[in-house]
Amino acid sequence: MLASASSDGKIKLWDLRGKNTNISIKGHLESVNCISISPDSFYLASGANDNLVKLWDIRQNKLIKDLYVSDQTAVNCLEFNPHCITLAYGSNDKTLKHWDLERYELISITHMDKLPATKLAFDSTGKNIFIGTNEGFKYWMIDDEKPEFIDMFDLGWNNLQDLVYKEEEGLYGKL
């Protein structure tokens, strides 16, 4: 399965075996900036310029929940945790929000310093998150309700396109 999103607010799920669209979802009012499929492939999260994160049940083709906090701005990036039922996302308000998806409760809000998060990547344990900005990346331990800042690497990145963590090889950024 492959998911795609567009500036008209639509999300499409593609069955690569049949090379056709299985599901077309319209839920956002503005451009969708990011999407992520859960590790079990049952759920999809989408973030957009309408300041919302939407959680979808792929199996039933329905919206489960809108996730947002007051004064939140456009959502730039999001990722499901690979080992527990949580979701992290970064928005233009220079914060990282971490949600419990069983109770639909906000676990924490982590304030970034200068720049908003553009990409996120969990490590394989799900206890650490790497937050990419156009300067470099920040490394946080998020194992409990109070995230702990570990380190920052100022790499002078511009226009970071992707960020991937691979257990054996480390962190990769694509410009």
C-alpha cells in the first residue's frame, strides 16, 4: 500500500498490486503537508495547513479523530511511534506535540528554539526522536511525559526533504 496527499486536501491510498486507487479521502480544507501509515498498516495520520492532524482508520475508510491544540499552526511533519500507540508531529508554531492514541490525550509539547520541525524520525526503540530543521537536527528522549533534550547537531541544512533513522546505519537526511 502507498499513500499520497495533495494541495487540494485529498489523500489517496494505492494498492500497488492492482495499480489503482483503493481509497480516496477528503478531510482537510487546505494543503496536506504530511502523511504517515501506522506500523500495523491499519491507520493513517495526515497533517495540513488547516492546522489539524487527522487520524484515519484505513480499514473502514473513516475519520477517527482530529488532533490539535489551541493556537496550533500548520502541521509540517508527523510520525507514528514504531513500538507504542503514540504519534508525534511538528508544526510551524515551533513545537513538537506527542499524543497517546489510545486515550487521544496530549502527552507533551516540546518547544523548539528557533526553527519549526520539518521532519521527524523515531529510533527503533520508539523512545528517542530525531527532529530535523533547516539548521540540522535535535535528539530528544521522549520515554516519559517530560521529554529530555539530548543533543543538537548544527549541520547548516537548507530545505531538508527527508529524515530517516536506520538502526544499523544511523540517521540520514536528504536535502
